[in-house]
Amino acid sequence: MTSLTQRFPAAPSLEVGALVDELRAAPPGGRLRVGDPRVVEFVTKFARKLLAPATARRFPELASLGFFLRKGEIAKALSTLDTSAGTLRFPRGLVFHVPPANVDTIFVYSWALSALAGNHNVVRVSSRSAGAAEAVLEALNAALSEVDPDTAAAITATQRMVTYDRSDEVSGALSLAADLRVIWGGDGSVAALRKYPLAPHARDLTFPDRSSFAVASVAGWQRASEAERRAAAEGFYNDSYWFDQAACSSPRAVFWVGDSAGARAAGQEFRTLLASVLAAKQHVTEPAMAVQKRVSAYGAAVDGLVKEIAFDGNGLATLELTDPAVLPREWLGAGTFANAQVSTLSDLVPIVLRKDQTVSQFGFTTEELTAFAHELAGRGVDRIVPFGSALTFSAVWDGYDLLAEFSRLVTVQA
């Protein structure tokens, strides 16, 4: 039998059957409900741990997570679940989360929203997780030791984060027990997990391979102040470098929208500013990553995808596309960006695919962006956000209202 290491709450290893039995039992103090005060109390305490200066300085991405889980933000998110007369909202039941290993914090957003919806949860934490993920687990266990005993008992009984080696037995048992299975990661991860059957009433919520790009208005850049341009470069750095550009919402290409001469000048100034941000942040590119970037860049050139390559040290590589319509969407190495000029946002509509998730933007008006979204008409792109907000998680993600997905409706008529 494969044993599971219990990372949160920290406890001795156990077998999957015992874990499922424990999670199916009613917790002390009664079953959880949507917006359960015990969960809100615990998540709020956890958020304070993440916002502690020492933690936030070491892992800036955890400060964003802590902000997302503040009591006011939780109340705002839960308020969107108001139901009409005769309609009641309940938890789905047991939710099995399988997050990716390359984005250390995504499992927390997934788990927290599901817990706030009143679900019992089991999260598989990768054995390869490190850094921010370990800090999260430490904060969770520390928060558990500081909440009211009744709250601690309810959280311990209903929320588990475990690590286990690849195991058909464990993944199969957790899948069969789940009312909802949440799979984050690549297409391969989704396909691999789907081989384990679910109960007939259960379903999957999947987040497969996605890609993202950025758009910048030439006119908007020209109108921007020096401080606004610098802020744009800093925001783009956060969007791209926090997770080595591996996050699904991190931009892998930049399209300058406007006249070609203005695009060249704006693009050059932007890259100069971005290089200065890299220097100020003392960003270090590991030798293996530097090699990866060059292999990817020269490979794209051999394939005829790019007509010019520029390296600004090891931290930034710019690949000028031969044709904006032929956009490399795969990860090419941290700090490697395709670059192209188009005349209008409408020129991008035929390029967009269903797998395109986030468009990071600078310099456009709300009206321009709304018109672009209407032109896309659902063919792709789930989010359009300013530079600096690509990694800012929302309760609406990949087009799903997650709190709604993590709960179910019951209608009552007399």
C-alpha cells in the first residue's frame, strides 16, 4: 500500500482508504456550509501569515495571495453567490485538487475558494515543490495552531494537503471518492488524470495548457509619462519573471499596436527599461536557462519564425517575428519574448486560438479593449488585464466562476 505524507495539517503518514474515510465524516461542530465562519476565520489568519513582512519580502507572490485572501476580499467574493428566492446553495462535497509543480502557489487559490464554498478538500502537493510552496505549508500549519479550537478541529477534519509518489492506487481512489476533481497543468496531466474514473455524478474542472501574450499601444506609450513607462516595465517584469515565465498567464509575446516607426521606437525604449528593472532587481539567469534561451531562439530562426534576434545579457531575449500570424506559443525559456508590430487590435483577432488565456495590455482605453473582446467573440482569451496584473488571481479564472463551480444549487418550491 502507498502511504501519503500529510503536509497540512502536519500529521503522520496514512493510507488512502483511511484518508477518504476521515474526509467523508462529518466534522466536529457540524458540516461546513458555503461561507462557513470557521473557514473564513482560518483563511483570514493564514492570509495574515502570508502578509508578514519577512514572508512577503522573500516571496512577493505570497503577498498577492495574502491580499486575495483578506477578510474584505473574501466577503466581496462570497457576495457574488447571492441566490434568488427558492434557490439554495450548498457545497459540492469532496474536491480532489491536482495542481502543477511549476507554479508554487496555484494550489492555494484553488483550495481556498473550494474551502470557502464549504467543501472538504484533498490537495496533492508535488514532491518537487519548494520555496514558496514550503512557505505556504508552514504558514498554514502555523495559522492552524492559532485559531479557535473548534475552528482548528473543523479544518483538521475537512482539509488535507498530501504528497505521494505516482500511484494508480492513490490517484484512482481519490478520483473515485471525489464529487469534483480539479486538474491544473498541461494537456498531458489532464489526460493522465482522466484515466482514473470518477463516480457517475462527479465531474472534472480542468485547466490545461494555455498561452498568453501582451499588447501595447504605440499611441498610449507616447502619451505615457516617464513614470508610467517605468511602472509598465516593472509590471511586465512581475508578470513574466516571478515563475520563470512558466505560468499560463505570463506573456510570451509582445505586440506593438500602431505605426511601424513608432512601434520600433517604443519597443526599444520598453526593452531598455525592462533591462534596467532586471538589473535593479538583481535578477540572476542560471547558466542552463541562458543556454535554453539561445537554443530556442536559434531554433525559431532556423524554422523561419523569426527574422532578428537580440539578447540583452542573459536576462532578456527578443525574437522579431517574420509574420505576426505565426506565433510561437510554447515556452522558450525565461525572459524570451516574441515581438511584432500590427496596425490595430483587430489584426490580432485571426491569430487568437482557444488556448490563449490572458492578454496583458498597456495604453489602451476600456472602449478599445471591450471592442477587441467583442471581436474575439469567445474564440479565445479569457482575461484582458493591465501590465503587472497577469498573475493576479481572480475568482473568475479561465472563464470559470470558481466559487460557483465549487458549489451547487438546490431549488425549493412549495
